[in-house]
Amino acid sequence: MSYTMVETPDGLDGILDAGINVAIWRRSLSKPLRAWLQDIASVQPFSVQTVLDARAPQWEPLLAPLPEGARRVELQQDIRLLFERFVGLTHTSAVRASLAVVTTNNCGKFHVDYVGLRLLCTYAGQGTEWVPEHAVNRSAMDRPWDDLATINRAIVPDARRVRRTQPGQVLLLKGAKFPGNAAHGAVHRSAPIEHRGSRRIVLVFNEA
């Protein structure tokens, strides 16, 4: 299993290749949008989950906590683009979406998602961490554990191999339920920000 770095949204199609379990669209957001999102992350906690119909998505429930204006319109346009790419890849009739300010490590253990495909975009703060297949000790992933740092070192013995997405970049992960991928789900974890005073804004798409 390998990964692919792409420069266009169409390049995300590479996640469908049998030998790929991670695809990253390397891009950056506009400077005004980045600043607006960072300001929101610092002062306005929120967490929204909703289901978006693939044919007629209703954006208001997802964006309701955000102040109206040009930057919200820009964010909606960006989320729409990612939504359309995700639906095009999965052919799902509905997408389970979440948009939230994250203040904890959330899923701090290196793990695999039991889904088909998952899309993540960190709009503000530290991006999601992921690990290339060759750097993962999969035999350690199901061990009993009490100490998070110890189990993470067992799963990824060389911390230098851990990669992290940048704000605005799009991360597509192939999960354990993707056809033919049961033993090769992409290994990742939330950015370790707890107790550091950091905040993130994270968008997640899953097939509903």
C-alpha cells in the first residue's frame, strides 16, 4: 500500500487504485479565509453533524454556527467542491458531515477507520496526522493498552515517519470497509493538541 500527493481535485481519483490507501490534495486556502477561520476557532466553539443528500444538499444546518458574510460564502463554496468530489468517488446517496472546533486530541491513538472512504479537511489549526504503510507495525494495533504514548510508539516505532496535513489540504483515507482493503486501512490520528491551548476546525465526510 502506498499514498499519492495530487495538485488538483480530479487527482483524488487516485484513492480508488488498489495499491493506494491515502490521497492528499496539496492546496492552500485564500489568506482572508484562513484568517477568518483562525479567528473563529479561537473564540467560537461549535460542533455540527448533519446528513447531506447527494442530489440536493442543504448547507444551512452545517454552516449555521458561522457568521454570515463573504467568508462564509467562500467556505460554503469550498465545502461544496469537496462534497461533489466525495460523492463522485463514493457514489453514495447521502453523506454524513461534521464541522467542528476541536480542542482535544479526540482520536489520539493511531488507528484505522471502519468505513469505506473518509474525507478530512483541517480548515484551521494543526492537520490530521497519518503514517505511510511501510512505517506501521500493524501487529501492535489491537494490543491491550493503558498508556497512549506507549501504544503509539509500538504502532509507529519511528516517529519521524509520521506525516501531517497542512490547513486547507484535503485528506482522503481508505478505511477497513473499502472493498478489498480490510487489512490495509489507512493509519492516522487526530493532531495532539490537548493541553497546548490549540484549536482546530475540522470537516469530515463519511458515507451515510
